Amino acid sequence: MAHDFDPGPVSEPFASLAQNYPGADVYPANSFRVEWGPIFHRGRLDGSARLLVIGQDPAESESIARRILVGEAGHRTQGLIAKLGFNHSYLMINTFLYSVYGQTGGTTHENDPGIVGYRNQWLDAIFAANQIEAVVALGQLASDSWQTWSQTANGKKHSPPFAHVTHPTQPESASGGNSTKLRQLIEAMLANWNQALAQLHPQISNPDTPGPLVPYGSTFKQAERVEIPEFDVPAGLPEWMRSPNNWADRVGKSAAAMRRNITITVPSGVV
Amino acid sequence: MAHDFDPGPVSEPFASLAQNYPGADVYPANSFRVEWGPIFHRGRLDGSARLLVIGQDPAESESIARRILVGEAGHRTQGLIAKLGFNHSYLMINTFLYSVYGQTGGTTHENDPGIVGYRNQWLDAIFAANQIEAVVALGQLASDSWQTWSQTANGKKHSPPFAHVTHPTQPESASGGNSTKLRQLIEAMLANWNQALAQLHPQISNPDTPGPLVPYGSTFKQAERVEIPEFDVPAGLPEWMRSPNNWADRVGKSAAAMRRNITITVPSGVV
């Protein structure tokens, strides 16, 4: 059976963008894990994207798979866009090229000109090359990214349907290990997502999989966390790196040690 | 400064080869670490390769960088091919797509038809698309791979200068932690490499960097372990993944735990 894979940013204008990314002079190392390199995207860079998703920043598993939104947030996002009818014709970029370090790194630097300028080059290129029918922003910083670009000369030329939704792992971040609170926050998030879906779904003209909108209930069903497609990742990447199982962690006895570490564990049952 | 990167196997015939790789039905999981996925190559897949290097199998760092020969063996190999005048126009493939597990996994399966057949497809494609001026095999299994292909119908059409050299980390494998023995084995390996260089160097018509052959001494000079070029790895990969520093290990309290683990540690001084 053929294993499709994602060629990555090999064609212009994305090849040049991937060659000319900002480094630690633009993304300060005290606020971003620049040492793990930039992670640019997931999805179609061949002009066939019709849905744009803006995420926040890459986590551990993204640093290994070299594609964004492949971890828990990615699986939930994959389910969200499936409800809009997309299983192929999407493109995802992040607010930040590098993983945010510390509580305030993202908000402190969200308006830094070098960060905004490079991200806006991607948005310019995406809208020049694709017929984008809708934009979904995951969380406040992603929404701010979109609003910032919308006010540029190029941004003013485009006004696709847009929804700012609760970030897919906000419930985990905000519940601090309290399972009751986690359940409440997931329920609230899914209600928020249902609102966005109700707004966007009627405005999608060319979904990959047409059909009626099936809203979320109060919890995630198993089928609503969708495996990352093989055609979204580099050639030869093992299947478990696309699975909903956690396989990458930052391990260490100090903050400094954790920052230097990513520990990969093949999920049980694979070997 | 632009960061060149390697697009990988995005064009034919290599795209189809990367889509149609053999799995655990061909590479038995008791002899190969199939769970980490196949790693195909390093170097040029655009028809510009003039030197072919055949290695053995991917190690830890290769499983992360998704290119072969990026660790210690890779840095030594990069220095070896530099002495032949190559810093860009080369292509490296391995005898095995997956990391060998156990002492005898490689020799047991080296003649398995599925393993040989797929590797021969790569060799067919490489020789059809490139003007290969010389072939270097790293170690016995790599040499056997070459001899096996040479006896096929396609292989018989090509007879480039060929050298079988001692595998670049054979001294470490064979010295068992004995530093005197290690020094002796490195000296012997470099003498072996000098013989191969003396044979091949006069036969290279179109090196990237023409010049007289500078043989090895009895130890590696620092400049003889050459950093993996940025244009050999995927977009955005951090620089330290191409450095001569070790950054990936298999960690665990049992063989089973080690098999499931790769622990990445950013080298000191980077963060």
C-alpha cells in the first residue's frame, strides 16, 4: 500500500519562506525555544487549501515530526475541521514559529515587528495562492494574528468567514489537574466550537466531504479526535507519530535540563 | 542568511520509492527497528549526484533527522568524501532501510529477496538518473549490497570505480571500550581509507572541489570530521542536529524499554 507523504515547502513562494526564517535575533531565546528550530506548517502548500487554521506554537511532538498540530491539539483540530467537511484541502500555520517558553513569552512578543512581519509574509503567500473559504483561529494569540494581518494592505483585500475558537488544549491548561474543572471546560469549549461551526458551515462552498453539520456533545467522542493523515507528514514517519497517543515529553530535573530534552517513547503495543 | 534545505524524495522516481517502502512483512521486527520508520537517503536526488556512498543502517540521530549518516559515522564519511573532492554532488543510501536490532539481524537477512529487491530499485533509479563516477561502500554489508546489484541486468551495465572501506564506526564497535585498541583500529581504518582514496581519487573527473589528494594521518584531525551540510536536511532542522556532538541516545532499564526510547539532549552551549 502506497504511503503518501507531505513534500513540505518545496515550491515557491513557500520554499523561500522556509529558507529565510527569523532566528533568535527576532524570537528571543528567553521567550521561545529557538534551539528546536522553526516548524512552519501542516497541510497543503500546493494551492489547493480552502480552509486556513491558525494555531499558536509548536509543542514537543511537533519538534520531532516537523509539522505543526500533530499532538493532542492537532487531533482535536483535525476533528473540528472534519465537521466543516475538510479532510484534505486545509492548511495550518502557527502564530509563532518556535515553541513559547514561559507563561508570558507569547503575549509579550505578539506584536514584535519581526515576528508579525514574517507571519504576514506567509499569510500574503497563502491568500495569493489559494481560494480560502474560511479561517479558524485557535485561541486569542492566533485570533490576534489574523486581526493584525487583516489590517494590512493585503489583508484588507480578503474577508473570508472567520471564527476565533477556544484553543483545543485550553481545558487542560486552565484546569490545573482538576478533573471536574477539566470536564466543565471541555464542555464549554465544545459549546464554543459548536457556535463557530454553526456560523462557518453554511458558508463553505467546496468542502472535501459535503454533508450536514453534526455538532459536538458535551464531551469528545472517540471519533472526534482524528488521526493526523499520512499525507500531512514527511516521508517514512512512523504511524504512531500521527496517532492520538502521547509519545513525546520534556524530561529533566531542572527547568534548564527539561529545556534541553525531548524524550520519545514509542506507545505501548507498537513494538 | 538563507537556510538551504533538502526537499527529500519529492520527484520521480524517488517519490514513488519513498511511497512504496517495505514494512515489517519484509523487514522482520525481531531483527530491525521497524517501529521508527524507514530512513531513505542523504544527498542529491535531483540527478546531480556523481558519488554514491552505500552505508549500513540508520542509528538514533538518523531516526530524528530523517536522513541517513548524520551521526558520528556521517561526520567521518563527510570528511572521507571531501578528500575525493565532493561537498555537494553526492548521494548516500543504506543497505537497510531500518535500524538493525541485535548482533546478527543484518547478516541473517542481507539476502532476503524483499530487502534486496527494494534496495536494487533505488540503485536502478540512481544509476538511471545520475552520472555516477565512483561508489564507496562502508563496511561488508554495504559492499555485499553493491556486489549483489552489480550482478543484476541493470548492474551489469555500470562499472564505476568502486571501493569497499572499513565502516567509519567499526573501531568503536570492535574495541569494546579499550582506548588503546580503539586508537589502533582507527589508525588501521585510516590506512584502509587512504588505500581507497589513492585508488579512487585519480578516477574522479568532475569533483566539486578539485585538488590534490591529502591522505589521513594516524588519527582523525578535527577538520576531518565534517559537519553535515544544511542543504542535506529537512527545512528548519536545528543546526546542532548536524553537528559532530552526540545528541540522541537509546535510554532505558531493559532492552525492551531502550527499544521504545530515543532521548534527545540539545548539546551544551546551544541553549
